[in-house]
Amino acid sequence: MDADVLVVGGGIIGLTAAVRLRERGARVALLSADPPEDTVSAVAAAVWYPSHTDADPRVLRWATETHAELGRQATAGVPGVVARPTRMLLRRPWPGPPWWAAATGDLVTGPGSGPYASELRFTAPTVEMSPYLDWLRDRLTGAGGVLRAGRLDRLDDGFALAPTVVNATGLAAGRLADDPAVHPVRGHLVLVANPGLTTSVRDEENPAGITYVHPRRHDVVLGGTFEPDEWDTGPDPATSAAIRARCVALVPELAAAPVLGVRVGLRPARHGGPRVAVQATSGRRLVHAYGHGGAGVTLAWGCADEVARLALDT
């Protein structure tokens, strides 16, 4: 591969980074152990929201840039991207706007009802990952980027293919980057037919478990679970039933919606937050971009811009 930059990892972080690098004029090759449609990104509910992400100026910048980019893509009709109204229900009084409020550009607060003390309303881009991953792949290869199947035993092996390597390997970064902070967070989702819903609803403080309802074109994503250090990817019928019951209680219109499927994935999380940083190695350049957990779609384009700067501008 005749490349300036090798991106390792074909999920949402690797693909968006590869697209941005190619747009900057770099010759880019992307190496992925699995095709994009078989990565954990394909399982994601993929709604813009910095879930389980600590306040940090860099994270806020990435989230803001990504919200804006996905908003532009929704307006342009990019496959799978839709800007949807969102209601976030809170079971406690809200002392002020959340740290990420400015990224939305339209967040408002109001009183809640029933068990909810308050409610946040804002517009959140949502992404249906199957068509979106296809679009990203086509955008990369259509612009001259190269996509290849394969895996590295060591990140240093990538320097035989390009002088700059971007490590977007998700959970595999724990081994490849020797980073013990990397860990899985299991997520369990239920898909049901969409009875006509258009608004996303969240009740993340539900004592029975985090609860969210995210409509898409033909189905609705019901969630969910957030289980750190759990590696099992097998669906659990009892968990599926509990998720559906919580979501029906939250949005009664779902009561008669038939179940279409169950999805389980391992979010690639990292204690201390995402690692997006450059590492010089004997005159060559290694850029790390991993540890985004369940906020990969929320931070992807902002991180891609930063990866491009780290890879090409320093």
C-alpha cells in the first residue's frame, strides 16, 4: 500500500479519521480486522449524546464539532442521518444546564411531571449505522482511499506500510497500546417496529435501569444496559424483556410494536476518557484515537479533525 497514513480500525472512529485525512490530501489506507458492518459501531443506537463521558474542554469541542457536522449531513440527505427532537427526563431537580448544553445550540429546560422533576429538550442528530457506514466507506474509497482487511500483531508493524499510523482499534487498543485503562462496557438493545414515533426519549435515572427510546425509519431502538467489564455478547431474554417493559412504560405507544431483533455489543471504553494523542516513535508518528466508549458517534467528527491535525500538522 502506497500510503502516507495507515489507519488501523474500521469502526466509526477509524472511518471518519480516514475520510478527514483523505480530504486533507493524504494518501490513506485503512486496515480493519473486520468489515465496518461487523464492528461494534454497526450495533450502536448511534444518537448524539455524550453518555457516560466526563466534562472536558476537548470532549466538548469534539462533541460540538460532531453535532454541527452531523447536522449538515442531515440537511444534505446523507444516508441514515436524521436530526430528531429529544426529550431527556430527569428524576431530580436540575441545578443548571449540563456541561454539553452549548454543543446542541437549542437546549431548553422545563418542569417535569409524575416521577420527573425536570425535562431537557434539544435536537440530536441520529444515525442509522448500516447505511451510514456504507456511505463512509464509499466516501473514502471513492476519493482514492484504500480499504483492506487484516490485523496487526503490533502497531509498529504498521510502519512498514506508512510513515504515520493511526490507532483506532477500539478494545484491541488495550493490547496493542499496552493500555490497561481500556475495558468493555456491554450494551444490550431491543429493536421493535416503529409505530410512528419521531421523538427520542431518555430516562437514564430510572432505578430499574437506563431507559431510552430512539426512533429510526423502520424500527425503534429500545435500551438498554451499561455493564462495565462484561465481555459476554450473547443476548439474554430476561434482559430483553426488562428493557422492553421499561420502554413501554416510558412510551406507551410501543405496547403493540412487534420485536424485530436483539443486539448486544461491547463499547470500547477507557478509564480517564478517550485517548487522542500523538506518540513519536523513532522519527515516525503514531496517533492514538480510542477509548470513546458509547460516545463514538457523538465525538467522531471532532476527533477526526484532531487526528488529521496530529497526523499532518505537527
